[in-house]
Amino acid sequence: MRMHRKPHLDERFSKCLDICTPADLSDRNMKTAVLKKEYLDLYGIFGRENERRLEIGCGKGRFVIESAVAEPDVDFVAVEKSTNVIISALEETKRLGLKNIHYINTAAEVLPKYIRPDTFERIYLNFSNPLPKSGEARQRLTHPGFLRMYREFLKDGGEVWQKTDSAFLYEFSLESFRQCAFDITFAADIMKEQFEGNIVTEHEEMFMERGLPIYRIVAVCKKDAK
């Protein structure tokens, strides 16, 4: 079901531009849009040089906000393409006065326009759309095309942390990580094998209540791997 447009969305979004980079729609061709770099000055945004992490597909922001509260010495960049969805995260971040989150309102494909190489220690992919149809493979956030992009964003030894309720996407992701020379250091159903410090997302809470499996992968980027 399509979400109804939130009331006064444009006005509300304009009040959050101090913590969000809006989508640049001047070039609707994603392949050419990324060629004109507009790298974010993360040092200027956060005012410090701390560990940085990226969440792609942050939704309403529960995960990144709880992460930012739990780890105030880490700076987070969170990405969500739907303005109608990200507004909830923006307003809650401002309500809490959090200074260690910056948002980008754009599609994942456009991120090389904004993100410099070797920026992040960790990337989170929480319950991304599995897109199971064969023609949708390139749009999956763990398709090799995206994983090569993540390798550019990550520092040497940086990690991708993925959680999904989809067994199909879990198996697809494992194969993609191996194909792109990531070292897989964890791959299991966390309903059977919990891990310390887990921050539960909205989707995860729902699946846990139903007793459904939740698959987690940790994949390490080694820059010298071929």
C-alpha cells in the first residue's frame, strides 16, 4: 500500500535542511548524475574527525537514531530516498538534539556523487527490499554493482553489516560478497545466535514477535583483495 503524503511535507522538510542533504534532481540519469561530484564535507558537518558509519535505507530512522544515542563518539550518515519517509527521522533527530547524524535524501545509486572514497568504517543494510524477481537483481543493495561501490566508500578493513528476513536475499548476498572478495566473518540466523549490542529495527521487532528467522551477515572489505 502506498503511503499517503504527509501534511505540509515541503515546509517541514525545509526546516530540516541543516541536518539533511536533499536529492539533486537536476540530472535524472543516475549514471551521469554521479559524475558531477558534490562531496559532503563531513568534517565541516560534524566538526570532528571521528569514526564514521553509513546506513543505506534508514526508513523512519529508529536504527540510526538509537545507534547515535548509544555511541555519541561515532558519526553517522543515513540515506533514504523517500522524503515522505525520511521526514520522521529528521524531525526526531532535531527533537532529540542529536549532532552526530547527517541524512542524505537520495537513491543509493547516486551516493558516489556525495561520498568520498575511504570514508566509512562500517555500512549498515537493514532489511533492504529483497526484490526477488529475476529482472530486479541489479537493484538489490547487495548486488555486486553496489558492493563495488561500498568497497570505494569503506576504509581498508571496513565492514558491511546486513540484516534481512529474506532467506533468498541472504543467500544472494553471501554469493555476492564472495564474488566481490569480501571476507565473511559472520553469517547466521540471529534468532538462534544473538550478538552483543544489537539495535532492533522496526522490521526486526515485528519478525521477532512472530518468531521468524532474521539473517545477519558481517562482511569485511580488504582493499588488497582481488
